[in-house]
Amino acid sequence: MGDTSGFPSKRAKNTDAKIEDHKVSVYVWDMDETLILLKSLLNGTYAEAHGSSKDVEKGKEIGKMWEKLILDLCDDYFHYEQIENFNEPFLDSLSKFDDGRDLSDYNFDQDGLGPPKDDANKRKLAYRLRAAGYMYEKGLRNIFNQDLTEKWDHLYQMTDEYTDGWLSSARSFLDQCSTGQEDPIACPDSAKGKAEKSNSHCINILVTSGSLIPSLAKCLLFRLDGLIKHKDVYSSWEVGKVQCFEWIKERFGGPNVEFCVIGDGWEECEAAEAMRWPFVQIDLRPNSSHRFPGLTLRTLGFYFSIVYGNRGAATDEVEE
């Protein structure tokens, strides 16, 4: 198994920013076929959307390499073989069963985790979820050896080139959402909104239909961990997206808080409608503005303005 030394002996307290005095924008992201591309590479739909300009078989090969890397990371560092049948909706879901034991010398292979899901096993599972959070915060460059790091870097670069910068553009856009400011080079007029944004707070939340541990692994491998905290990753695998959205509203909701959902599927669309939140649908087609690269804060601002009223960012019309 991977390095488990140095685990904190106590669980970190919730450090959500106090948002009462700020205007808050909460961006609720889907993962697959939104911030990252994987399924569309494996089944060829990404290449098909680009006509003859993309090699379908190369896309499938890239997707298979990502699948192997994700599974290896899950099994080698996140105890996934032990907990794949115990999916939780977020890492802190069993924190009340965690007694804060120091895990630096804990033997995860010998503690007998298994059915039934009673309090004793919930505690063992809570240890693994805390360990997963620690590994996430540690980051892959502090986990992988040089050879594996080079292979990962090469795969990321090859995928980004094949997808015309989708991965790096999505990551850059997450950074823009975090700061509330568009890239001044790409959007020279963005300085107009800086004064308004200075008193705002922006939060990126991930709600994925995949199971929790592989989703955390994807965040690490696709370099999203610096922009999405481990406590801000939710799995709707068993509970559904409406439930996850309700938890997010309970956690962040307030008179100054506005939510926006960005994804590619019907489930997040229906959940956003149920919450009366704006929904931005990601489109793989190369001529769409609702893709990466292409999506801008001004476009999101348009959707915000439909539900919440006028915003400084909502100055451009959205291309159909």
C-alpha cells in the first residue's frame, strides 16, 4: 500500500469561510465530460463530434490509459479494494464515528473491515475516509516516484493536446471562478468588474455521479485538487444529485448566496431545476461556446442574471 505516515491525529474542523458579509457565487460542477473528458474518449463520441480531424482510436487508447492510472491510484493509495462496496457521499459523512486516532502506524489491512455496516465498521471506514483526505491534500507530486510522475505528466500533456486544451482550459476557468475575475489577456474588459468582485466570495463544488474515491483520484490526476478541496467533493452515486444539492444549499445558503450548476447531463439539469438554480450545459462540439476552451465568466453571469437579476458579468449575450 502507499505511504500512510504522518496522518493527523485529529480531524480538521470545518473551515468554510464566513460568508454573511459577502456576495457569494457557488459554482456546482459535474466532473465527467465537463471538467474532464474520459467517457467520450473511450466510446469515441469526442472524436466523432470533431469529424475527421480526430483519430477515434487514439482517443480510445488515451482513455484506457487514464482508466488504468485511476484504478492503480485508487488501489495503491486509497484502499479502494477494501471500501469499493462502502461508497459514501462525501469524506466527512462518517466523521461522528471517527475517534481521532493517530493513523500513522495503523494497519488498514488487518483491522477486519467488512459487513455488517455497524458502528465498529463505520469507525474503520471513517479512518479510511480521513486517510483519503490526507492523501488528497498531500498531492500526487509528493506521492508518485519520478518515473510515475513523468508518465502522468506525459499522459496529461498528450490528452490536453488531443482535446485542443480542454483540460488546461477547464483548470484555468476553475481558477477564474475561484477569484471571480476573468483572464485579463483573454478578456481585456474584465477590469470593469474588479471593484464589484473585491467584496465577493467564489466557491467551486464538485458533485459527481461517480463513486467518491475514484472521483477524488480523478481530481488529483486531472490536476483539480488545487482548486477543489477534498471536503467540496460530493458523490451522488447512491443519494442522487438533488440530495447533494440540498446539502450544498444547507451548507452555504444565505441571502447573499447565488448558485450555478455546470454539467453535461440530464440528472444535474433536473436537479438544478428542482433547486431553481441556473444550469449551464456543456457541449463537446467544437463550435460551441459552452465548452473548454470557450466558456467564460460572462456567459455564466448571463445565466446567473436570469435567475437572480442583473449582474456585472451579464453583459454579453450567450451564443446558441
